[in-house]
Amino acid sequence: MVGGLALGLHGFATSSSALSSIAARLRIVFHSSSENSGNSGKRPADLPSHKKVSYEWEHIYEGHWEETPEKIRGKNTVFWGLTKEQIQKVVKGAYKNVDQKLKTQGERILVRGKFEKWTVEMWINKDTKIVETAYPIN
């Protein structure tokens, strides 16, 4: 830096505030492009809005809540350490953050979303707008 000026891109003399502005723009461009690369980062367009879906909570609890006896839930993955209310918060949050569509079977779509430390897979019925099941993966 010489007299409030620094050598910027291609050796041109620029002010430090101009360099900061350029650096900020480069960070924004890099961050945005890296978030949307690959299969994730963008919500699938054909999913119902989180405001319009309902959830089969009893089915989700029966198969994936730790308080459900193993005889009933089998060897399914479980939301360990969560109450029913916390499971609802995680599943709803993960649905809002769906960024991957994994499989389609007729009107049913398998999707994956994240909320807090949880990664959740969910089967959503597009026609009925019901999340039929949801379970943690890891």
C-alpha cells in the first residue's frame, strides 16, 4: 500500500475500499455458485409448499420414535433423544429445507432435507400433499 493506494487486479492502483468491494463481490459470486452445484442446494420445483402439506405423525412416531417399542418399530432408524414435539419441528424444518429429490414412484417422491444436526428423508405424496413418512439418516 502506497499513500492509501494498493496494487489491485492487473497491477492497477486502487484504493483499499475499492479492493474491499471487489473482494466482497468475489466472495458472493463464489459462495453462490458453490452452493448450487451438483444435485443439492436447490429445492425441487414439483414439491408442494411446506404451507400446504400435512404429515402422518402417528405413522412417523410408530416407526421412528425411540419410545415406540422395538417390536412395533422394528429396526428402523430413530430420532434418538427427541420428544414428539421435537420430531415435528425437525421434520417440518427438514421439509422446508429439502434440497434433494432421490426417487419418484408414481405420485410419491422421496426427498432429503436438513434441519439443525439432522438429515431427514421423507416420502411425500404429491397428489394428497401428505408427508407419509419421515426418518433420520446418518
